[in-house]
Amino acid sequence: MEKDRFIELLKETLEIDESIQLNENTVLTEIEEYDSLSTLGIIALIDEHFGKKLSGEDLQNITTVKSLMEMIGEDQFK
Amino acid sequence: MTGNVRIEKTDFYLPEPVLTNRELGNIFTDWDSGKVESATGIKERHIAAEDETALDMAEKVGQKLLKDFDKSSIDFLILCTQSPEYYLPTGACILQDRLGLKINTGAFDFNLGCSGFVYGLALAKGLILSGTAQKILFITSDTMSKHVYKKDKGNRTVFGDAAAGVIISHSDEEGIGEFVFGTDGSGYKNLIVPNGGLRHRYAPKAPEREVPGTDSIRTDNHLYMNGPEIFNFTIDVVPGTVNDVLQKNRLFIDEIDYFVFHQANKFIINYLRKKMKIPENKFFIDLEQTGNTVSSSIPIGLKKLQDSGAVGKGSKVLICGFGVGYSWAATILKF
């Protein structure tokens, strides 16, 4: 998947305001909208688009968008 | 015995006090009620009063079901709860007396959560088809609110208290189809009340702790739910279970008139629906006034669908319960 496409999907999932810029270095847990419901959204996103599963522990360790992409697997992105 | 069994009557009971999203927003000031409502589908939940127990609620729903009904015809009483009145005696024994059921009635409790309703139907079917019982009153009742810590924002949002019940009897037509069950006890720690049993006694001074990855606070005397792991578990087992139960009943997915899953939360079950390509108009989602009522969520759904006319004579309804244990089960009901 294109990185930009992933970031778009992530913005939709987290219901982040259009005006807010999201990039690989954004710290997800510092975004106002990020909460325990966001984690469920991320699980669904990754299951639907990558057929992968992140453990509860992985999800707790998410920091930046990049850290999430590394958990999914860098080979999944271009 | 030849023939089959059917659900003769279904009803539910909700305790009167209501906890609205607005009230939760006043308690937890950073709580975004709009977002919570759109994601979970919950506007309010009923919370039993301090002195109203799951057994009291079971009695209420039992009375509703037995109104204008020949209660001497009931010869078995089954209660599914995880909010027991006592360690012992069995709640169903007390309930037999409170409901005025005859003395030659069999009665027992069993301990399951969200898969419990489907399990109870399987037990009832087995008891009737083996000739052991004729007419069974099966009740689910839980006060999850009494397991949840007052500072646990997440669980106070999701769970509500409720009781539901059915009367199951012998029938010439097949009313309850074949069952599929599953268990994976390796996940037991992800949905648990750690203290209060005999492994870890209730600890009056149990410290407050944060639920990782959330800003909910709980103690070990209260309910703990690892939301992400529970969601992972449902994604892993529910689609396969639905396929298995269709196969076992020799039905295709488009022959099912309605799907009633355990109402975990709107986001989770709607994701499962999309993943299985179940049309929206055949999929029951209604947590608005109840929240997640564990073992009562499926019978509440069945009653609402029957009352609205969405399910009626001839309808085939696939029901699937999943959760605490981990435990899951599914069957197909024919009306």
C-alpha cells in the first residue's frame, strides 16, 4: 500500500479533523482524538487491508505513525 | 424422543435506573459523548439499584413469562449468571421458590457470559429431546454494573444490566437447529474479575490501577477487559463459527432472514458484519438503550425483532454469542 493512502485511511479511522496534518513522525497517542476506541479502529483497519493481527501489547506500544507501520511490516508499504 | 423443540415465549426485564451519556460526561469530563455514541451505539444503560440483584431481576422476568401461563407445566429451571447471589446455594433453587414453581422441578445455574444464551438453548434442547424435561424456563441475568469500578470509564460506558428469559418446549417442527461451540481458555485473563473467588480473595484494600492503553481505572476486585484482545478474538472466531453453523444446518448465508449476534458494541459487530458481507437490513444492532447486556443481549434482540414484526412465522435467525472464557456458540432458530 502507498504510504499516503495508509495515512489517509488512518485519518479516517481516527476521525481526525481534515485540517490536521498527519505524517510518519506524528505521535498518535498525543493526538486529541486518540483513545481506546481508536485502538479498535486500528485493529479493524489492519485486519481489513493487511489481513494481519496486532496483539494488545503491540497496540499499547504504538507511538508514531511510523511505529505502527513497522508493526504492520515495512515490506507492506511503498 | 422424536421431534424437536421450540422457543414458546421470550421476554426481558431492564432495571429502572438509567445512566445516560450526559451523566457519564459529567463524571468523566474528557469523555466525548458524540464519538462514544457513534462508535458504541449506546445512548444509555440501565443500572440495577444497590439492593437489586441479578436474582431479583431473574424473578421479574420469570414473572413476566409466567403471567397467563400454566406454571405447573414447567418442570425445569435453568439460570445463566455471572452475578450470583451466593457462592452457594444455587440461585435457581431460590428462584424456584420465588416463582412458585412446583417442587418436582429440576433447577440449576451455569456460569457463562456472552455465549450463555446459546448454551442454555442447547442444554434445554438436550433435556427435552432425551425425555428428561417437558417445558423449561431458561433465564439469563447479570448486573455487570456491580462488577465494574466507579472510575472505569470504558466499562461503565459499555455494560448495562438486564435479565431475559425464554420458555422452551417440545414441538413437532424444528425450532432450534444444530449447534456449534468453541472454547479457548488461554484468553481467560482478558475478561476477568480477578478477586473475590477462592483463587484470589476479595481484597478490601486492593489498589487502583490504570487499564493499559486507556485512561480507565479499576482494581483487582472489579472487572478487567482487554478490549483490543477481545476484538482480536472475535475477528478470529466469529466468521468461522458462522460458516460452521450454516454448514451444520445445511443452509446458505442468504437463506438466513436475520442475524442476531451478541451485542458487544456497535463498532465490533458492524465490523464483523462487513467482514462476512451480511447485508445491513438482515443484521440486528441495537444497544442504544441497554448497552452490552452480556448473556441477555441475544434474547433481548429476539424479542425486539418479534415485537417489530421483523421476525415472524417461518423466519430463520442465526444467533451467535462470544466473549468471556473465551467461549462462543451459535445456532439457527426457526420461527
